[in-house]
Amino acid sequence: MGKQSKGKCRFCGKEYTKASMMKHVSSCLECIKELEQNENEKTCGYFGLVITGKHDKSYWLITEFREDATLKDVDQFLRDIWLECCGHLSSFEILGITYDRDPDPFDDWGHPVKSMNCKLKSVIKKGMTFEYEYDFGSSTDLVISVFGYRGGKWKKDRFTILSRNNPISYICDECGEKPATAVCAQCIYEGMGMLCDDCQKDHECGEELLLPVCNSPRVGVCGYEGSLKYPD
Ligand SMILES: [Zn+2]
Ligand SMILES: [Zn+2]
Ligand SMILES: [Zn+2]
Ligand SMILES: [Zn+2]
């Protein structure tokens, strides 16, 4: 699939690729007006975070998080929009330290492990890139880059989604013609899991292995069926 997937700016609606959108969100006047729209005089810092599928870069999210939000807030957001299937473990890896939801102070290898319950401003800064993993078995790996930092008025929302890739359309792997509407959780491992309506009917693995096609790097993995909170 094309790595140059586009997405829409949440505020002005213009469409760009990920790299152009990262520039756009800091200059889009509409965006800034929206983000600053409140009476609050309290100020706060915000990190611009771009989150990308490690193995499929056509999936991306451009977000802004309040600097006093925690890694746990980021984890919860990623679960809600892209990942949650059956409550698997997850962790961040930042400058050689692992951040878990419920940490043992050291893992089996003597590697330092801390809690995700820490504020972003105490662990990240602009220009940094770090990694995230959901489900240590059938894992989904993400790369997170801190592409921006700005001061602004305090907002109640701990984060704002500025843009995400448009849903990606796949062609059926069996007939090579029609658009895929389901994915076989077995065949996906051989890169043959995308199926159109017709080819699903007599697919050899059976219907119980079919999952919906959804806008997430976890499409077709474990029991992932897409996000209820942030549909496409
Ligand atoms: Zn815009
Ligand atoms: Zn699962
Ligand atoms: Zn087909
Ligand atoms: Zn199959």
C-alpha cells in the first residue's frame, strides 16, 4: 500500500500527507484559533506528537497533548483509537527505560522499569522519538515523535486529535479485483488476508476467523475489530 497516505486537518479540512500535515498544524490559523478558544487565562505547554505504525507507516495520528498529561493518558488514547482487543499489556521505551502500566522495578534482565503514571514533561521533549508496544505476543509496534512544543491557554482536554490518515482501501487478495471488507486473522500472516464480500463466503479458514477492515495498524490482528470511540 502507498506509504504516502493522506489525512484531513481536523479544523480546516485541507488534505495533506503526514509530513506536510505536521507543518500545517503549526501554521494553520483555523487550528490555532480553535485550540485557543476558551476564556481561561491559565497557560500550559503542549507537545505535538506524531504516532506512526512501525511496520506500516501509512497509519498515522497527529495529536497534541497537554504537557501535564501522563504516559498512561497516551496509552489509553492509543488503546481507544487503534489497539484495544482483549486488555493486553503495553509499554513505552524511552531513552533506555521501560514504562509499564503496572511495573516491576526491574525486569528479568535488570533493565529499569518505571510506571506510566508520570507526566509527559518529565520524560519527553521536542525532537525526541520513542517507541510503544501493545500486546507482547501478537504485538503492534508504534513509533512516536515529539515534533512540536508550544505554550498556550490551558484546556480541559488532555489531548486533541489534529489529523489522522484517511481509511486505507485494500483490494481482495483472492480475486485481486474487488475492495476488501474483511480480513482473515490466519491468512494475514502470509500477507493474503484481505477478502471481498464474495471471496469471504467460501474462504477456507471459516467465517469465525474473519475480522472487519478498520483504520488501524492492528487490522486483522488477534481479535481487533476497530474503535467504537473513534471510528475512522
Ligand atoms: Zn488546518
Ligand atoms: Zn487480543
Ligand atoms: Zn475477492
Ligand atoms: Zn484465511
